[in-house]
Amino acid sequence: MEIRELNFDDKRAFSDFVTEWKKDENPFHHLFMIEKAKELQFEDYLSFVEDLKIENDDPNHSSGTTYFAFEQGVMVGMLNCRWQIEKGSLFRTGGHIGYAVVPSFRRRGLAGKMIEFGLEKYKEHGIYRVLVCAKVENEVSRHVIEQAGGQMENIIDGECRYWIDL
């Protein structure tokens, strides 16, 4: 599996990725980044994710980097690393990492690999304690987080808050 940022050569893979997400009825996979992917044209989405990388003074905006997972050229997942969870509500719910795998590639261990990749990026940024959240009802995601070393601290607004110490 290759995990990296999006580039102009990914237009077709991105289109297929969005098409699959539009069919997904899983209530746990309506991430902000997925919803943006559904509504924006590819070039606009590229600009959108680039803009998210910029730090600013907005107390409600965390800069972040969005990575995509590929299997043999097929875009199979998305990983959003948010670098400043002290901004907005991310410390309460949401956390550092948001991730999702397209329906046709679920249950293959890809989410765990994406989290592992993200944790390495946090180390590179000097962040050694990472908050990852999952809905109480999302047992699969909770299991993935626990397998990555997540220790549940508490539940807030229906989200289990897990800390991973690096």
C-alpha cells in the first residue's frame, strides 16, 4: 500500500474514489473531508487540501495534511492529520486523526496501516501524544484504534476518546 498526498495525476483514481463514497450508506463515514470530496471538482479539491496545510490565527482552524492510500493505483482510503487539536473543538471530539476506507476495501487491515503511517507523521512533527476518536457504536473503528495502541480516556458527546503515546 502506498500512502501519500494527492497530485494532479490522481484525477481518475480520485473520481472513482468519490463515486464509491457516494454509494456508501455507512453512518460512520461522513467525514468532513469525504463530504468536501463529493462536492468539489478535482482541481478545487487539490487547492482545498493545500489550503488546509497553512497555519493561521483562526482559533477554530487547525492546519492539517490529507493523505490518500492506494492499492495498485486504486485510491482506497483517506487519512487526515490535524496538527493543532487545541483549536476549535478537536480536543473535545474529532482529535488529531480522521480516517476512512472505501467500502470495497474494508476489513483488510488498511485503516490500521493508515493510522500507523499517520503516527509516524506525528513523530516527525514532534507530537508524541495523539488523540484519535470514534463513535461509541463504531466497534470496528474502536478496535482499529485499540490495535494501534489507543487507550480510551473517556466518552464525550458519543465519541470514545483514545490517546496513543508514541
